[in-house]
Amino acid sequence: MNAQDNKRLVMEGYQKYQNGDIPGLLAMYHDDALWIEPDVENVPFAGRHTGKSEIARFFQDLDRAAQALRFTPKEFIAEGDKVVVTGEASWLVRLTGSTYDSPWVHIFTLRDGKVARFEDYHDTAASERAYRPDQPGRTPAETPLHH
């Protein structure tokens, strides 16, 4: 596949994600694909995920932990086996009730028409603050109730 084919494949993957088609998205990944998120304290889906089953668990953990209020890919840049995507997102952290905005960059490496490697770069300070259970300055009214 050429760079433009790779770009189209990645664009299709974002469409599947935004439509909630995680099985369809996972079908676009190699069985031994590597998914890399920054290590961020208190974020349950942070770190490295190897293989489709771990990547599927990443999406389950993400869905349990956060809700995307806005997730917008902006630019797609393709060269060789790489596709770089820039975008913006707003998230609601379910446990803390906090929201945060984060610009992001995703780097995809493709091999034989499927994703072999995914790397995510985003505002880790913002996500760490939002996931921190004991956020200074939070008033009792902002503290989520646990039943």
C-alpha cells in the first residue's frame, strides 16, 4: 500500500471509532499490534498494550473510565508506512466528574494494509489532574457521590 492508501485506512479507523465499531476497528490491526499510551498516574488504560486482546481491553477500560465529549481528528499526514494525525478532544472522567481538553498527536505505523503500531501523545498533565481522585480545590458539591 502507498502512503495515500495508508491515510485512507487510518481515516476509516477513526470513523469506526466514532461510530462505536470497536470490533471493526480491531480488524484493521495486526494480531501482534502494539498500542502505546503515555504512562499517566491514575489513568487505568495508560501504558503499552500488545496484541488485539490487550487493545480491546484498552477500549473497554477507556469506556469505563471516560466519555469523549468531543474527539476531532484535524490533519492527516502520510509518508511511507507512517500516518500522523493531529486532533483535539474533550473528556469527562467518570470517577471524578472532571472534564479536560487535550490536543493530541497519533502516529500509526502500517504493515501490509493493517496497523502494526499506534502511539498516542497528548496533554498528560491535564489528564493526570482530571483522573486524580483527591483534586485540591474541589468543593464538596463537585465531589461525586459513591453509593
